[in-house]
Amino acid sequence: MQDIDSIELDENALITSKTDLKGFITYCNQDFYKYSGYCEDELLYKSHNIVRHKDMPKAAFKLLWDYIQAGKEFFGFVKNRAKDGRYYWVFANVTPSIDAQGNIIGYYSVRRKPNPKALSIVEPLYQQMLAIEHSQSVQAGMLFLDKVCQDSQKTYNQLVFELQRNS
């Protein structure tokens, strides 16, 4: 049963956006508007964290930035906040946009409907990370996530893909 505060993405939803190097939105598609509840004027040239939900651990975003600033693509589960206060989960893929000289000039993100079974694993994990961040630090949250990956004998991306595919 779906929580009344949650928004479930359609099976074919494809939320896309582009940002500059600092995370300010330079493009977003109709699905982004639809699920976030914001209009174009409220999103363009605003920080992408306009849709950041308070339940998301900061360590998850630190990991995202570490990956994309190093030129790698990032995959992960993200809980976003809509304008009306409701939330929606996405399975996100964020990649650096590269110019002809190989310089990172921005970032491109595509979000899809997450596997609902994966969320039953991801939500408690994120709650643990948040508790660690509040009692210790963001770095301690990162170390906790690293240990989860080590214990599973998978890289972060392998773990995330397995959750999305098999949960």
C-alpha cells in the first residue's frame, strides 16, 4: 500500500535534467515538472537541491559528487521532495557532460522508477546513515556505506544495480 505522502513514478517515467558545474539546473523535462510539482520558472537556474528530501543522507550526495567530479557516472536511489511536501523515490543515473577538449562542463541526470523491493533495503540503510551523520559526521556516514559495500563484496555501483535488478 502506498503512503499518502508519496508519489509513485509511472513505469515509463523518465525524469531528466542538466546542471552546470555547481549543480544549478539548466534544463529539465516535463516529467521533472510533473513529479516535482514545480514549474519552469521555479526550477531553471536554481540549485538542484530544491528537490532534496531531508531523509537523504549527506554522505549519499558526497559520494555522488565524488563520482561525477572524477568523471565517473553515478547510480543510486534518491528520495526527492516535491513542492507540495510529498516525496518520490527515483533510481538515478548522473553523468558528467564533457566538451571536445575532455573538460567536464556540466552534469546530466536521468531518473527512473526504482524497484520497490530495493527501497525496503535502501530506506533503513539511509536511516542508519542519517543517524551516524547526526551523531558523528558525514565522513562517518561515508565510512559506514563503504563497510556495507565491503561486507557485500561489491562496489557501490554493483550493489545498487543488484538492488535495482533483483530485490
